Amino acid sequence: MTKKIAPSILSADIMNLERDVKIAEKAGADLFHIDIMDGHFVPNMSFSPSVVAGMRSITDKPLDVHMMVDNPDQYIKPVVDAGADTVLIHTESTNHIYRSIELVKSLGAKAGVVVNPGTPLENVKYLFPIIDQILVMTVNPGFGGQKFMPGMLKKIERLDQLRQTTEDDNFTIEVDGGINDETIQQCSEAGADIFVAGSYLFGGEGESEFSDKIQNLRKLAED
Ligand code: DX5
Ligand code: ZN
């Protein structure tokens, strides 16, 4: 599977978001990762569906929307209407993850499920037939710039093994949190396909640095 790099706009310069998105596009971003936080499911607040709409108006790249909210069902239609291509729902945020995934699919978007570091893969196994993506959190969700949890590599490996042994293998594996030039290769070897990167990519010195970093990540992921 081709490896994909997804800049997380949580670490972009919010007052210059369009500039940063254009820089990331030019540098070869495959898709954009947008974090939605409600201050309840995670102890932080971030973007809302209107930011998804804003992003949709400035880029044709796929938008990967990571819902860190309680009661995710109430925000699914708003984010799909705003232009999300993939909606990622935490298993821990709802009693009825199967229903939430079905709701995403019924609206015509791709559906993904997210597992926190402490959540076992057992909780997503029966979702394989209906999901397009599984996001393995490699930090506690809520903030950019945290340290990668090496213990999650085993989980990624195990998920990839499960994928290789099921007929319902039509999903990609994404990782989010602490992805940089030291951790991406390990995650890729463990079986991840899509790599979210926030603080590693943004906050540097302009276009050429961004471009070098993204190319470096891609090379390390593909090696
Ligand atoms: C954290 C978010 C991430 C965040 C990653 O809860 O889900 O998408 O932007 O940031 P880095 O790459 O800095 O760990
Ligand atoms: Zn995220």
C-alpha cells in the first residue's frame, strides 16, 4: 500500500492557515488531518465543522476529520456536509460505535474508528467489515507536540497481522501523535499506511524546510 503523509493543521499557524495549507500542498501533502475537540472528551478545544468547511474551500486534498468529542453522532452530519472525506470516531466516545460508523457511511463519507492508547484491538475487530480506516493513537489525544508511545508499535503490528488474516481487510491503518523522523519508520515497518504529523512539520522556517521535512518523512516511511 502507498504510504501517505497527513499534516495535522492543529500545529499550523492559525492566523495564516491558508498560507500553511498551500505550503503543505506544494510540499506534497497527501491529505489533511483536522482535529475536532470539545473540551469534554479531551481536555482541550480546537476546531469545529466550520473549519472543515473553510479547509474545503481552499483545498481539493482529502480531509481526514478526527472527532475527539462526546456524543459524536450529533456532529457527523455537520462535518460531512462541511466537506469531510473521512470521519474518524473514537470507540471510547460512544456506546454505539457500530451505529456511528453506519451513520457516517449512510452520508456517503468514509468511516474510520479511533483507538486510544489504552483501548484494546478487541474493541474494533467486529467493525472490520464496515470501516475504511483505523486510527491508532500513539499519544493521549488532545494536544500536539507530545512524545510518541513506543508501546503502541506492538498494537500497530498486531492490527496489521489481524488485517492479513481476515477477509475484511479493506481498511487502512493510520497513526497519530509524536510522528517525526525518528518514529515514522518504526510505525511504517509495523504496518501503518497513513502518518499524521503536526508539530514536526509545522512551525519551521518556511516553504523549503516544510518541503524537506515532508520528503524526508515519505522516504523514511517507504524505506
Ligand atoms: C492530538 C491530535 C493530533 C496532533 C498530533 O490529539 O489528534 O492530530 O495534531 O500532533 P503531533 O504530530 O505534534 O503529535
Ligand atoms: Zn488527530
